[in-house]
Amino acid sequence: MRTTPPFAETEGPAMTEARPTPTHTPMTQFRSAEGQLLVNGVPLTRLAVRVGQTPFYAYDRSLLDARVAQLRAALPSEIKLHYAMKANPMPALVGHMVRLVDGIDVASAGELQVALDAGADPKEISFAGPGKREQELLQAVAAGILINVESFRELPILAAAQDALGLPARVAVRVNPDFELKSSGMKMGGGPKQFGVDAEDVPRLLAEIGNAGLAFEGFHLFAGSQNLRPEAIVEAQQKSYALAVRLAEHAPTAVRFLNLGGGFGIPYFPGETPLDLAPIGDNLGAIVAAARQQLPEAEIVIELGRYLVGEAGIYVARVVDKKVSRGQIYLVTDGGLHHHLSASGNFGQVIRKNYPAAIGNRIEGSMRETVSVVGPLCTPLDLLADKMSLPAAEPGDLVVVYQSGAYGASASPQRFLGHPAVAEVLV
């Protein structure tokens, strides 16, 4: 049994016997044996036959378990862990996560139904989103979940739903803070934002929640995502907690729920390294201690999506053609940006960079080629790897894109150009 070797980008000749200096973080979470990648012990070629098609996403249960266990060990036991299922709403995966985490965060009525079907406790489901439809709010009240209010508009709708159903409308206020998560891949708070209620307007919103008789429970603050700097996450958590303490003075009842957001990143690109959890755990320990005095009834929640599932998934596509164009080798696969928009660089990247990749059935190939991996679509944007050093591959081989457990199938334009949909399996 061997660990997967590191993968790298390189310039230079198309084929070389020498191993280039690795530039991506090694994808050692997946093991290999006899030259093949293993997904929870299953050889990749066998898994492809079992799935019945390529392309497909495969998510490794053992890696999901290990990531949650890692977090439990690093964070204070008082911290509740929520899964933000927008990262990956595959029903089987959500069902697995429900058994591992303390709660589920949803972003639509559709996701809510998946969470309920998976067996999530409605008391531990929260619903965030800047444009909740009236029908969605009614469904949320009927389900008994916690609704993160993001607009004054939502209050009369929730009050009417509460009266019509004879059920309490459980609410928390999503706050748009006056700061942002520094160095985050996507800034979700600070400055003008469509998310939440500006911090300076929250006292007035809290007064209206009290007047409407809604069941106030607490606050939700989410400053940003995909951050690999623990000091930035620590700073955002400290500021979020301090802001919640100040706003609690205006709350109609005691704060019982405080969601400090997430922002934990995973390494995708050359030069990036895994997030150090130790400083974050220490900081949360200090926050828990302070909350015992300042917010004694509050449960403190960390909401994570990508960090829980991103590294546990791979995307697999089959090479259908190998072409050489003016000295450049192209591996043409049956998958591409219509299944994995993120890996193509068209889901938020300003400058395109390669995700770590491999030839999954030739993990230990000694002869390497500098190739570009492309898909079948009629657009030059359909690019999964650009000039990357990989083991020499032929038609029929399986290209693997790592770090594909989050924002994959559900975040991609699968109907584009009418190609078949991607499969997803939990192994």
C-alpha cells in the first residue's frame, strides 16, 4: 500500500523520465495500490465499472469521518458543528453527514427537503439566503427550523405564517458586519452586501422582531469563505463575537444561538498549504469561556461546508482521445466544465490555476508528459488541466481531479451543450 505521489505543474519538454519538483500539496488523503487510486479501499477501475459510466464524482465516507473527527479533536467540545449543505447536497452524502455533525444549514426549500429526508432534526436546521420566497418562509415555519432573517421584508411574512400555522417562527438575525474576513476567497460580509442586515440597522430589526412576537434565538455572522490563514479566521471570529455581544443588548430575549460562520479553506493550488486548526481551536476556547459570562444561554456554532467535504471527493473522467497540436499534447476526456465548473477555472477564479490531478489508473507511472486535459465541449474554456505534468496516458485511462467534494456537480452547468449528466457515488 502506498500513498499517492504529489502532482505538479511544469514547463519544458513534453516527456521526461525525471520527476518535477512538486508544487501542489500532496493529495495523501487517498491511498493507492498496484498503480491505482483507491476510494475507501476500492480500486478506481473497479469503481468505474461499478458506477457504470464516466464521468462521475466519488466521495469517500472514511475521509468524511476523519475530517469531522479531526475538527472535534481540535475545537472545544462546546462548539457545535454545522454542515452547510450548499457545498454538496448529494442526498446520500447529506444523510451521512447528518450522523456526524450537530446541525445542517440550508439555503433553499429544496435543500431543506433533502435535509429533512436525510433525517436531520428540524431543531438543528437553519435556513439562510438573501431572497427567500414567501412560500419558502412558510415551509420553514411549518418545518420548525431556524430562519436566519436577512431583510426587514421577511418579518411580516413570518408573523403571518406564525399566526396561520399556530407555530412559533424561530428566527436569528443574519448580520452584515462592519468588517470582512481578510484574505478570504469570497467575501461574504463587510461593506455593502446582499447578505444579512447591516450591523447598524440590527437594533431596529430586533425591536421589530420583538413587536411581531417572533421567537428570537440569536445571530448568524459569516464574514467570508475559503481562507487558509488561521490568524485571519481568528480575527474574524473575535470581531464577530464582540459584535454579537454588543447587539445582544438590543435583543428581545436572551441569545441562545450564535453562528460565527466558517471560512475554513482547503488547498487547491500550487503554493497553498493546509489550514492550521490549532490557533483557531485556542481562540474558540477563549470565546467559549467569555460566553459563559456574557452570553450564558448561547450555543456557539461553526458552519462549514467545503472544509468538511471538499477533500473527500474526486472527479473522474475517461480519456477518449489523445491529440498533438503543434507540439502540445491534449488529453480529451468525456468530462469537463459542464460537470466541474470550479476545476475549469470559471467559478470565481480571476487567474486560472490547476486543481491537483492524476491519471488514476497509472498513479505510479514513471514516464511523464506535460499535457493539457480538456473536455468535449465546443469552447476553449473547457479545460481541466493546463500544461500539467502527469503520467503518460492513453485513451481509456482515467483522469482524476482532486479536491472535488465541494461545489462540483450541483455548481456546474450540466445541461450545457446537451452532454450526459455526471454520476455521483458515496463509497
